[in-house]
Amino acid sequence: MNELLRAVSALLALDCGGIRRYSAFNWRRRNVSFDDAAFIDLQWFAAEDEGRTEEPTETKLRKAREDEGRVAKSQDLVGAIGLLLPALAILFLAPYLLRNCVEMIRFFFLRSAELDPVKDRIVFGVFLSYFARLALPLLVIALAAALFSNIIQVGFVFTTKPLGFKFERIVPNFGAYFQKTLFSMNSLFNFFKSIAKMVIVGGVAFFLIRSDIEKLANLHTAELYLAVTTIAGLAIRMLIFTALLLLLLSIPDYMFQRAQFRESLKMSRQEIVEERKQDEGDPRIKQRLRRRMQELLAVKIRDELPKADVVITNPTHFAVALQYNRSLEGPRVLVKGEDELALRIKHLAAELNVPVVENKPLARALYAEVEIGDYVPVKYWAVIAEILKRVKSMDEYRRLAGL
């Protein structure tokens, strides 16, 4: 038996590739203990070992949700709510259900000698009528519970992608299967969760039966109605208490499933770079486009700046060149720039003898609000008029001084 266990453990280690790697020489070793062969480090199955160390991006999460239908969801939460709401429905609808059951039994027993189920179609119709009265409310509530428990977890998601044919589902990968079902954090968590479920169901049944043990022991002397209601009451209490405890258990399960879901979607640095390239474009192409735009702006500045009457600066961060004459509707922005481009505008303006005036609030506002070629809003005209008036007086002074 020990030899068989050693062989199975070594085989799993070879197939999984992450438990222990055994060579042909290791197979012949007789001093390999079962404990050493079956030793498992759960960190070996983390995403980091595959180079996926980065948290998933919003794009990755959106693709997993919309394209693949993969979401973080706890099936235990779905099961707990799917058990609790129908159980509560049975509790509140018990008089209605009992009344319909009695009517159905009375109808068929009183007419058992008159109706032929083979020839009389009314039998089947009456059966469907009573069946709908009894089952339809519970089916509707169960369906609503299933929809509600899924929507509160993941919202509304509809995709047919998971239903597509995949060849790997037909040909199993035994290594991945054993790794996922036996040697993973998920399997370990599910193992202890299953034990907790058995403890909950067994504990609820034990304590409730123990509390009513005297009634149950004397049921053989009670009337039929009392016996039925006693057993039904005990059963519905067991269902409700069990569902409530399973609902509490589903909360840590939901948190664990969310953590495992994000772990499964972790990305490598290279994947993030490739995704960024697809979303934003290749950085090298963007750099070439930016350089080309700067060249075009430089040409436009050289062509337009000689027409400017004044350049408003921040003084270093922004520069806006304005033109105004009586033929225009108002001051117009010829060119504008930020940082390096602003410095280039200032230097070129100095070479062309275009006045440069420092006004931080105005420069910042014009750069943010007015595009190249547009007229300046009326609210800035008074300030610009003062600046142009000052520039004109300075030009007159220089002309009279012969500068």
C-alpha cells in the first residue's frame, strides 16, 4: 500500500510540474518517504510563479466580464438565498398550500369511482390546475431568489461565450485537473467549507430535534393533523435556520471568490505594456506624432507671430499671442503654447520685436479657454485693452526717444 501511495504521489508531481519534479533516478530511490513526496507548498500555485504579479487593469476586468462572462460570484450565496426565500414562502403560504392539498385530495377521492383517467380529460386538467396552485408560487419565488442572488453579486451580465465549444474541455489535462481540485488554495477552502456545511446542517437538525424530542416520541398517540403539523413545523424551522447559517457562511465565501477571481486575472508587466499599446497606441508612434506636431506648430508660430500685437505670458508656463485691429470683431488668439513651446514663442517674439507682457491670470485663462484662431471672450476685453494701451504708449515713447 505504501509503495502504491509513493507511486501516485510521484506521478502527480511529474504531471503537475509544481509539486515536485522527479527524474528517472528519483523513481528508483527507495528512501523517498511518502510525506516528502506529498509535500505541497500552496505558494507554488500562485499567479506570481507564472510572472503575473500585477493587478488586473480595468480593461482586463471589463473584457473578462463582457466578452467571456467571467465574474466573481459565490454559488453558496445563490444556494443560501435560493433555500431561504422559498422556505419563508412555504412558511407564510402554509395555510393556502394545505387548503389546496385538502381540496385536491377530496376532489379525486370523491370521484375516484366516477372518473376514468384514461378517457376523461377533465382529470388531467384538474390535476394541472391544482399543481399550478401549489407549485407556481414557489417556482416564481425560487426564480426570483436565483435572479436576485446573482444580480446583487455581479449585476446583469448576459453572454453566450461560455457556451462555445472548446476542445480542451473534451480532452482533459490531468495535471491541471489534479492541481486545481487537489492541490490549490481553492480546493483547500472548499474542503473546510464543506465540513462547515455538514456541521451546520447536522447541528441544526440535532438541536431542533432535541428540543422537540418529547413531542416526536409521543406522535404515535396524536391525531393525524397534529402529527403532520408538528413534523412540517420542525422541517420548516430546520430549513430556515440552516439557510440563515449558510447565508452567513456565504459572506466569507464571496470575499474569497472575489480574491481568487482577481488572482486568476493578474497580469504580467509585458501584458500591461501590450494592453497600453492597444488602448493608447505605440509610444514610439505617439512620440513621432508629437515631434511632428511640434514641428508644425513651430512653422505656424513663425508665420503667425509677426502679426501679433502683444504676447501675454505666465511668465514661464504659458504664452498667448494676441492680434487686434479695427477690422476684427475683437482680440484674436494667433498662437499659444505651454512650457517649452511658450519659451519658444517668447524668444521668437523678442527677435521680432513683439511686445511681451506678463499677466499670470490672463495668460492662464486665455490658454485654457480660447483656441487658436478664436476671438477672446468679452469678459477679458477690458484687461486686454489696458495692456494694448500700455504697449502703445511704450511704442510711442520708444519712437520719440529714437530707440
